[in-house]
Amino acid sequence: MILFMLLCGRAVPLCLLSCLLLSAGCGGSIEADYSKLDLVDVSGTVTLDGQPLSGATVVFEAPDRTFSSGITDASGHYSLMFNTEKSGCLTGQKTVRIRFVTDSETPEGEAETEGTQESPATSGQKIPEQYNSKSTLTATVNADQTSFNFDLKSKP
């Protein structure tokens, strides 16, 4: 009987503590505070040989490898997203990379994987590496400069 009382005396507080801990993690959501970030809305248009480039991913990458990205629409227009819920791009110097999902970054000397699927929007189009894996495109993002247009050439 004494053993039973000792076990029950410890079990009840333990059970209550467990329930309290479990309920503390339920129901609440964490709201991100973007106010301290120097984000600006960035947009523009991408063309390839004078034609709107549709379905391309545009990435503005900082030297520390952080980035914002967007996808071009049928008219070649893009708007950058900081993450999946917040638009914008951090200010500063960026390397701009423009690619289709099917544009692989294979090391020099290696063949690309055969049988790569291309979407109808990218069928027959490939963005030269000077605009993606070995990009020469740059942009300086600040409050006064938020629109960047890129006219890519398929042949150098």
C-alpha cells in the first residue's frame, strides 16, 4: 500500500507536467519580423535575343551566398521573393543568375545527363553559362535602384 501511494504521488505530477509541455507546443505560430531587414521590392524583364524569356528562374545572389529569386512569366517579367512568404531582396551587390531548371551545372569536361526533360516553355532554349553557372551579370540593389532588365544573347 505504501508503494502504491509513492507511485501515485509521483505519477500525477509527472502526468500533469507532460501534458503541460505537450500543450505548450500546440496551436501557436511564429511570425517572422522582417522590419529589421533592408528588403526592397525588385522586378524587371528578361529577354533572350530580343524575345521575352518565359519560365526562367532569376536569382540575385550575394557574396555570402544568400539570395532572392523569381520566375519569369510569359512576358519575361519577374519579381523577386526573399522567401516563400515575403517579397523583396536584401540591398547590396549581387551576382545575377538566370537559368531554366533543366540547365544543369555540370563541371567542365563532363557531358550533361541525357534524357533531361524540358518543359514546353523551354523546349529548344538553353541559357548560356555566362548568365548562370559562370554569370557575368551583376546588379547593385538599393532603395533607388529596384528595376533590372536583362537582354541575354544566345550567341556571344
